[in-house]
Amino acid sequence: MTDEIVISPVKDEKFNSHINDSEVWKKAYKREELDDRTRGMHPAWYEYTVRFDGLKPLQMTKMREI
């Protein structure tokens, strides 16, 4: 299992209850994928620390606004 950071403009406080179907995944980025143009497209961004088993997300362990 690995922990990965996922960044999204979507705030989903109930992420764990529907982790596979969350709206977060529709606009999810890795930190290195964000550039100035992308960052400027949304007023707020959220950083999710997600525990994965291979490609399967298991649990959000942390969320914070960045």
C-alpha cells in the first residue's frame, strides 16, 4: 500500500463514503501536473492524502485546503 497526494478543486468531505465515485477524481491532479494556468482556473484547491492498494483507492487519510 502507498499513500499518494491528489490535488483537486473539488471539496468532498465525505470522500471516504464513496471513494471510487467521488467528484474529486474528475478533476484530480498530481502536484507536478499543476502549472500556473491550471492553478488559476479555480479559486480554491484541496490536497487529499489517499491510501492506495495498487491502483485501487482505499482510504483518505487527510484533507486540507491549499
